[in-house]
Amino acid sequence: MVMSNLADRATKSYLIPIGDMSLTDRQAIRKDCDNQIVSAALRAAVKDDPDLLAVRDTLPNTDLGLAAQEAWLIAGAGVVATELQYFNPTLAVDRCVGFFGVATEMATPGVSRLRFTLGAASSQVRGTYQLEPLYTRLEAAGYFSEVVIFVRQELVRCMVMPRVAWAANTERLELYARTVEPIGTVVSLPSA
């Protein structure tokens, strides 16, 4: 067995800083996310024809129950080294979501770790990401090594680990994500 191929077979859960990626790399990850969530929606019988589905940016309130102004805003107060729930919606029966990256616009970013789990218990971890390496970069953004997918009616739980204290509704952490659903749910017409 060739040792260099072993890592290709392992599940991956790490961040790639956006500055280490070409535009082509970033476009490929977004396209892969789109393809994976459409495939997941077809397998979950959201619709039986991809022409009847719309892929769009995930909206923080509409899709995940966050702030009413559709902002990526952490509602709770951050306590250092105490994991905090960012969001935990149960996806609608006709919706699948794929997360593929993260960014912050904070001058002093407060989150050291991001974790996605299936359901209320944390035993089924879909991805864990150490964010601090992003904060030394010109652009505090990165893409996940693999798309994190949740399908219809799954409870999507996202947890953050504060590295500094913050007041409620002051910390922003933007997730790069796509949602797939039937045409007419949010996007009403297919593209020409």
C-alpha cells in the first residue's frame, strides 16, 4: 500500500485559510457543496428531479432561526472556555443545508472553535474546526476540508467555544453555506 494515499481515505475536518487557496479552489469547493446538497436532497426525496430544486445562499434567520435581520450574530453572551450554542434548528421537511466555510468581521475575534453536531447530544460530530489560525491572516476566513451536510428534518446543532468574553448579540461569525429546497419556497423561478 502506498502511504501517500492513506490520507485520501480518511474523513477530514480542518480549515483551509482562504489566503492559501486560489479562486479556482474556492469555486470548486462551492460547486462541490452545491452538488452534494442537491444529491442529498434527491436521496432524501425532497424532490425527484434536480430541475425542481433551487440552490441558494443559506439565510441565518429563514433557514437556521438566527437574528431576524438575517445576520450571522451569536445571540448568547460569551464566557471564556465555556461552549455556547450558536444555533440548533430542525431543518424543514423540504430543505437540506451544506456548510463549507467560515469568516469573521470582528476586530478582536472571540471564537476559538466551531463544532457541528447532529441532534441535541454531541456524540455525532459532523465537523470540528479550530479558528484561531485564521486570525493572524489578512482575511479571517477559511473553507472546510469537507462539506458538512444536514438533510431535511435533522437537528443542526452548531456550537462555539469563546476565547474571550463578549456581551450577548455582539459577536459575529459568518458561515459559508448553501441551502437546497423546492423551487417556489424562497426562490420562485428557475434561472433562465
